Amino acid sequence: MSAEQSMYRSIAVKVGTNVITNSRGELDLEILRSLTTQIAELKKHGTDVLLVSSGAVGAGRSIISLPMSYPPVARRQVLSSTGQIKLINTYAELFALHGVTAAQILVTKSDFRDRQHYLNMRTCFSSLLAEKVVPVINENDTVSVSELMFTDNDELSGLVASMMHVDAHIILSHVDGLFDMTGGPGNEKLIGEVDTSDKEFERYIMPNKSEFGRGGMLTKYHIASKLSGFGITVHIANGRTPGILTAIAEGRPVGTKFPPRKPTHERKQWLAHSEGMEKGAVTVNKGAETALCSPLKANSLLPVGIESVHGAFYKGDIIKICNEKGDGIGYGMARYSSEKTKELIGKKGHKPLIHYDYLYINT
């Protein structure tokens, strides 16, 4: 591959558990060797790569055996903490064969809640890429439990891709892409390119989950659709296919592609991934909902349009915006506290609770 042949200057690659482990949960060295070789080749020709890799829990299964009666949370913590060492050491050794250095970054969902913490993580990733290091990123399963967990590493990789403004996000699964399942068993058809304006597209997808992972194709679709709205091209493909990363980088028609749409402002990209991270919420009236959702004019959320406040939040916290039906219509960064907001409900002539620059409305 030449530099001119690669379509992308920066990519985030998510590797699923079923890609890099076998049916027994052991790491598949042949697949890992292939993927690290392809990533090293991409880097050689000028493409920055961030690698989000599952597999710690799966790798842990090959190291330690736990009784079925073991508590689920403790089971995940033990398997992930033992397996993560094996996973990152394997990556480090395989990348070293190509003269590439790998770095380990373990994160939790709470790391993305605070704007300053978010920017600190971005600085870390940028610095590693500047030094030609491959960041290998995974969820810190030893402390991520219940509400602190990502849906799966698809969600985490989507946050990383958005944070770093990559050209493309490549989700490697153990299947060839998204399939049209409406024809029934035996008549599935691979969908080469997704029209993200099709609001009924979900009907094509069978919402099954992988054997070892927490997510499924429906999760991948939602994340890919959101990222394409940020101007990021997304590919879903089979990570066990020989040369798959090279094929995607060269623009060959493999897997399922989500073409990019108009880029979104960087601050709004951060807010777009705020589901489940909000500290509180406000309900707005019909007039405010119409103004906020208008495609013709950018509007901020003023106190006059607020009907009620839910939960406790402070200046700088992320809050959810709901309409009168209780449906979430967006997220934003509060410019003052919940107590101050309650004092100003329905009043005119005051500064916005959420300025347009820090407001994301669901589309």
C-alpha cells in the first residue's frame, strides 16, 4: 500500500471479542498477528490509528476458571483484570515486531462526563499519536459496574472516534457487516452502503448479541449512524477476513459503509454522546421545543421556555432536555445551577440556561 492509496489519514479501529478470541475464549494469535501487521503498515504510510480492543474478559477465561456460583460483578472484575495483562502484553509484543510502540489506556464512562477531563484524554491520545504510538484502549472493567458501564466497546470506540475527529471509524466484528434479514433464513443480503436518512432502516437488522460481548448489530448501527452525522465515515466489517483493514483503507467494497454527512461542531459531538451521563434534566414547553428543533435557526434554551427542573445540577454539568411528553430531545451544558434555574422558570429577560454552542438536539 502506498500513502496515496490510503483513503484516510486517521482512523479508529474497534476490535470485538469474537474477532480476536476462539470459542474457548483464548486469544487467537494468528488473527492478532494479522491485525497488528495491517495497522503497522497503515502507520508506515502515514495513517494515525487508535485501537479500541475488547477481549480482556475473554482472555481471562483462558487464565483462570471460576465456579458458576461466583457473583457476576466479581466474575467480570477477576476475569478482566487477569485477562487485560495478557491482552496488552500480546499487543505490545506483536506491534514490537514491526518497530511500533503500543500504549494502554483504560477508561470508564464517567471519564467522558466532565468537559475538562474529556479534553485531558484528548490531549493524551493526541500526544501518543504524535509520537507514532498506537493507543490500545479498553474499558476498565475492574471498576466499571452497572450505570458506569458502556453499552459495550462499540459505544466507547464511538466516543473515541468522535473525540479525535478521525476520518473513519472501523468496527470489526465476526460477521461481514449489516444484513437485510427481511428475506428470511437463508436469504440474507449484505448491505453495502447505508442511507442514514432512512428512519426505518432498523427493520433490516436482527438485534442479536455476540457470544462473549455485550452489544449487537443494532448498537453498531446506532453508533455508526450518529458518527456519520459528525462527518465520520464508518465501516462495519469482518475482522477475521484476511487483509480487511488494508482493503477498507484502499476503498475496496467490503463490509457495510456509512458515508459521512455534514460535520458537527466539536463541542456538540461531545454532547451528542451524553446519554446516561446527565446530572439532571429540564422539561420545556411546546414553544421552546419548536424553537430548539428548528432546522432554520439556531436557538438557545431560555428560562422562559422551561416548565420544570429534575434532579440537582451545577454550572458546567450536562443536563437532558425533555419535551412535555417526557421524551428526550437533546442535551446541553448548564450555565447555572438547578436551584437558580427553578428561580427563573418561565421568566423573560434572563441569560440562556444552555447556550446554542453547548446544545445538541437529537435529529
